[in-house]
Amino acid sequence: MIGYKKIVVLGFALLALAAVFSLSGLKFSFDLQPFFPEGDEELEFYQDFVSEFGTDDSYLFIAIENRSTVFDNGFLERFHQFSLDAKTLPFVNRSESLTTLSYPLKTSFGYMGLPIIHREDTTAYKEDWRRIQEENIFVNSLIDTQATSLVVVLETDENLDYSQSKELLGGMEVLLAKHHLDTYHVLGRAPFYKAIVELQKSELIFTTIASSVLVILMLFLIYRKAAIIGIAFTSIGISLVLFLGVVVLMGKELTALSAFYPILILIVGVSDVIHLMDKYLKELDSGKSNTSAMVVALKGVGVPTFLTSMTTALGFLSLLTSKLEGIRDFGLISAIGVMVTFVTVMVLGSALLVLVNKRYLLRDNVGFSWSSGKLTQIQKFTGNHGRAIIVGSLIFGLVCLVGVFNINTNYRFYKSLPKNSRIASDFQYFQTNYAGSRPLEVAVIAKNNHVVSDYNVLKEMDKLEMRLQKEPAIKSIQSVTTFYKFANKANHLNKSSYYSLPATKEEFDLLTNDVQKLSRKRYSRFVNEDGSKARITARVLDVGSDSLVHIYKGINHFIDNEIDTTKVAFSLTGKGYLLDTNANDVRNSILQGLLAAIFLVGLLMAFIFRNFKVLFISVTVNIFPLMFCGALLGFLEIPLEATISIVFALVFGISVDDTIHFLSKYKICLAEGLSKERALGKTFSETGRALVITTLILFFGFAVMLFSNSEPSLIIGLLAAVTLLSALVFDLLLLPVLIRKYL
């Protein structure tokens, strides 16, 4: 390889060029489907439900404000015209608002519609508002409790992608401006998709640039040589480009976790290049030629660096045990990225180093005496205070356990939205003034030759709906019973007290034909073709996943004990419901995979070092940083959710690298005939320096995420940065003590 260094450089340059041209095919996605657990019975049920009734997120809610009151003639006229014109927007199938809907009223001439809001009669506004409040049918769904905003509900095509969402929202903004409706808030799949994809793109660009600047700065502070910085950055930069090219080649889409890829490549690449460069420069400084120095360097750090890359990759591959395709993809792609970086840095980096004259690489003070002196002091400290270090570690572990047991999982969707963004502000507006944004579906399945439009089945549905209404977090409940209640009300002079199912079956039978006429196409939104199934829809406030799971359990208990299940079966479903109820299983599967990775890495190290005591040492040293990470979650009251739980695999995969480098160097020193203490001294002075440098770069690399607009990314960056510092502390303090005691 070294003999063909120019060919190697040319080959990587051509590969990088091809990868750059492929980047136009890089795709971003905000599809929740990959974050549902595969093989789950509830997921399969939901998919069957969607095939009959459609998705639960094909809506766009537009809340338009008129600060003093919406009961203003000029505002109502503009709002009404917008409601009508909104039907012409791309991908919109239906538009509804309080100015386009009406109350049905039965007269001797048939049914007629009474306006809910008499737009043109300003004298009727007070009575209109009184009736709306009294009936409480539309409050928190189409009008807020203070009458300062009205909502237009647009039913859209299903599964809009980024470009379609952008087109729809662009048309909406033009239409709002046309009607001089300046203060508005939007919620639904389209704004979520647009905001999250744009966040992914901006985060990917930001982390790439910020991490690159950071790496250049750190390399300059350490080496002070332009050639070294250029070689390191070229190797790492090409690693990132090749990695993204592989992602395109695999046909994978970048998700909300994509911002970690540039940081991952940069920090892994820097770790590899520093270990290689430190050894190479040391050999050059001893008087060896470029080629001879590189041969020695590759022999010295090649295998340990390969092992560290393998263990890091194993940490990410542990995510393959997750039930979620999105998490599995992240683990697989990250593992591929680690190995692509290893190959690129070791092959291309070594070729570039050999090509450059040593006078452009070496410094007069290449030894960095300050680091050697400090590390020697640490070595002596571990030798003199071994018992205290072990006791201190155990106490630290016990304190961490307290934090671990305080971890909560009450995660809120709001936390995943970009900080200080329009979508986050709009989300909170609907959370405060309306029914929130999270959809909840209840599947209704008629049993024993019943159909869902039977009177007794509808009574059971109504019973469940009344139970749902008792939950403050559940609002805007609708089903086929709504049509029967409106028909009953229409047959009693539109009196609010009759907004209920008919009191007797005889009265109910008289309304059956009327309901079909009144509801028209809307009926099919709630009942399937043969009448065997129906849906109850609702919206749920973002009160936290654990709180919602508790609510769902209470509802299921009510269904099991209060519903006549000989006539009808009810089943909670929907995207939000699945995400909430499966959250614990997802977290558990990730953590179980992590435990498997810890065992496999320990076993691998025991096999390589031919000593099973190494398994105990490596696991012990690296379990403390993981406990510290968990303790931070508990003490800082950070809810643990699936995205954040990957930090454990991330931290373990990277932190175990230092342990491997330390043990590998120690083994080499023993093989050279050095005593245990002298071997430790040489390991501290040579490998210890590289560990400190790489950890500092890792720390600042993850610290870049503290400036992220995504709270999960910020939290993972904080946890990873601080935890990796703790891993260095345990490698420099506890690891030598255990080596003296057991090896």
C-alpha cells in the first residue's frame, strides 16, 4: 500500500469525486412509519384500519386570529371567503369552518340549514356566541374559548411528501395574504413535514461546518503544522463524502438523527488520525525515513485502531435489536460510517503522510512535555491511591444508581420540534387554545351480526365517548353518533338539550334515513362500506407519553368492564397511540441490545488478549460512564425516549476505544520485556497523550450539538460530551488500578 501511495491518493480522489456527484440523490424524510415496531399486532391492526378509513394525519388546521373578537363583520367576510377559496389549494379535498357549516333544522318542507354564525347580521353575533358556548360542540375545535380565533380545517391527500407540503403551504400563505388575514397558526402533517425536513438539512449543514472548524482549530492547537492539518482534514473530509455516497447508494433517506453523522465521522476520523499521526511523528522524530516510520506506525496502532473501530461499530450494531426500522437504520448506517472512516484514514491518511517531506510535519517540541509530566503524575497517583480510587468509584456508582432510578419516560412531542421556530409556536398555540394536534383513533367493530348503525351499538359508542370526554387531555371527539345527535336536535327545533341520541329505538328508527341525507359523504369518513366497522376520532393534548399511557389504560379498563362486548368491540389505535404505548418496549430493546454489545465487546477483548480477566476489566471501566449518563438523565429530569436512548450505544461504542488503546499499548510494552509498572509508565506517556487529545476533540465535537435547534440532538450532544469526559477519567484512574490488581 505504501509503495503505491500515489495510486492510492488518485483512487480515493476519483471515489470522492463520484460520491460528490451522487449527493444530489440524498433524500430527507419525516416519515413516522419506520419508527413503529415491526411485527407488532397493534401496528398490523392499525395498518388494516388505515386501509379502510385512511390515515389520521391528512389534515391541515389553520387558526386565524382577530385579537379583539372574531365576531366582526369585516373579519368574518374575509375568513369565510378564505374558507371557500381554500378548496382550490393543491392537494386539498375538503374545507370546513364555522362559516361554511350550518345547523340542520327539520321543517314541514324538509330540512334546511341554519347558519352557525350569521355573518351578515351583526345583531345576531351575541346570540350566536351564546349558543356556541352553550352547546360546546365546536369550542376548542373550530373556535377558541375567548372567541379570538376561528379554525379552517382542510382535508388533504394522504402522505404528502416534502415538496407537496411546501407547495400546499406556499399556496395557503398566498391565499391568506390575498384576504388580509395576517395573524394565523397552522398545524398538521404538511407544516410538520416541512419544518422537520428543513431542520434536518440545516442541522446537517451546521454540524458539518461547525465540527470541521472545530477539528481544524484543535489540530492547529495540537500540531501547529499546516501540512498535518491539511492531511487530517482531507482524510476525514473524504471519509464524510464517501460515507454520504454510500448512504445514497443504499437508497436510505436521512431522518431526524442525520445531524449526528457528520459529527460521528469527524470524531471517529480524528481519533483514528491522531493515533496514527502521533505514532508516525514519533518514529519520524527518532530519525526513521517516511516509509520506515509509517511501517512501524501501522504495526503499532493499526490493530488497536481496527479493534476500536470494530467495537464502536458493534456499539451501533447493537441498535439492530430495536423493533424500529428507523433506529436499526441509524445503527447500521453509523456502523458503516465508522468502518468507511477507518479504511479511509488508515489507507489514504498514511499515503498522504508518506508523500509529505518530514520537515513540513515535525516540530521542535513534538514531545509535548507538559502532557508527559501530568500523565506521569496521574500514573503515580493511581499507584499510591489504588484503594481510594476503587472505593471512590463504588461510591460514584451508587450515587449514579440513585439518578438512574429517577429516570422518567414522560416524553412530550413538543420537545422534538425546532426551538424558537414557527412550528413550535403554532404547536403551543393549538395546545393552549384548542384540542392539541395528536390524533387518537378508536376502532369500532360490530359483533354477532350487528352493524355499527344499530341503535344498541351506537349507545355503546356514545357511552365510550362520554368516558373519553371526562379526560381533560382528550378533546374534539367525533363519530357517526354526531350525525344522529344533530338529526335528533334538528327534529326538536334545534334545541341544544336534544343534542343526544334519541331516547327510544322507535325515535331512532325514524331518523335513520334522515341521517344518510344529512351526512352525505361525511358518513363514509366514519363508517366502512358494509357497516361492520366505524371510527371514533379525537385529538389529544401533548401531556407526556407516560401520562397518555396511563389515560389509555383507564379507557381500556372502562371498555373491558363497562361495554357490552357481545355487540361491539373497541380498540384504541392511531399513530400517536402506537408511538406512546410502544415507547417503553422500544427503549428496552435498545438497552437490551446495548447489554449484548457490552458482553460481545468484552468477550472479543478477552479473546484477543487471551485473558478473561480483560473482560471483567473492560466492562467494569466502561460501565461507570454509562451509569453516569443514566444518572444525568435522572438528576436533570430529562425524559428518556427512543431517540435519546441511542446515546448509550453511542457513548459505549466510542468510550471503549480508549480502553482498547490503553490495554493494547500495555500488552506491547509487556511483550518488550518491561515490568508491569514501567509498562504502565510508557503506556501513560505515549498512549495516554493520544487519549487526552482525542477525548478533548470528542468533547468539543459533541458540544457543537449544544447549539442545535433540536432538543433531542442538544440533549444527546450534552450527554455524550460529558459522559466521554468521565470515560477518560475512569480510563486514566480506575483502569491502571485494575491492571495492577488483576493482570
